[in-house]
Amino acid sequence: MNKLIIPLFTLVLFGTLNGYSEEFGAIEIQVRDWTGDLIDPSDTKIIIYQDKNSVFKTVQLSTNPIIIEEIPKEHNYSFEVIRHGIHIDTSNSILLKSNLEMTILKIPPVGGIKFKIFYDDVYTHITNVKIVIK
């Protein structure tokens, strides 16, 4: 009788543990500026928050887009970008239900001035112009 109880207890214990195992998925993250261009990943980090409360993971962006794996499903994830030491909140939030979800984080472009140059008619844009300011 004792020989039967130990295997039965082991089966019940491990069967119960496997029944509650958490499923994992992945999130593909693209970081783009407001013009829609992919940004250069250097000096860029992404902070991933789980259920809007706690930091789940901080990732140094090595490629853009990047796929973050081993993320528990059935949780909400939100994101913050740190670029050149500046924290940039994003309004993106994902409920991870499938094996792979994708999100695009849009951030403001790095400082600078964007010029629009027109012909004399004031309506037609001149494209591919090099501007020199002295």
C-alpha cells in the first residue's frame, strides 16, 4: 500500500503544478520618430511596465525593431523610452494574449530644425536641398 501512495502523491503534486504554469509570449517593439522613420538604436533604452505598476524589464535597444521574448501572457504592458538620457513616456499599452504582439512607439525626433523650402510660387516644395547657415 505504501508503494502505491508515493507514486500517486507525486503524480497529483506535479500534475497540479503543471496545471498552473504560466504561458509566455513575445512583443516586437519598433521605435519611430514622429515622421515614421525608425530611430537609430544607439543610446536608447526601453522600460517595460507590467500591469502599469511595476517595472517588468529594462532593455538596451540593440536593434530596431527588437523582439522581447519570455513575457508572461494575460498581462498589460506599457512602455517608456529613454533616449540620450531623456525619459519619454508613450501612450502605448498592450494586453499580451497571443504568442507575438507588435507595437510601435512614436517619440519626438532628436533636436534640430526642419526647414521647408519653396519655389517662388510659394506652394511647390523644393526637395533634397542642402542648407548652409553661416
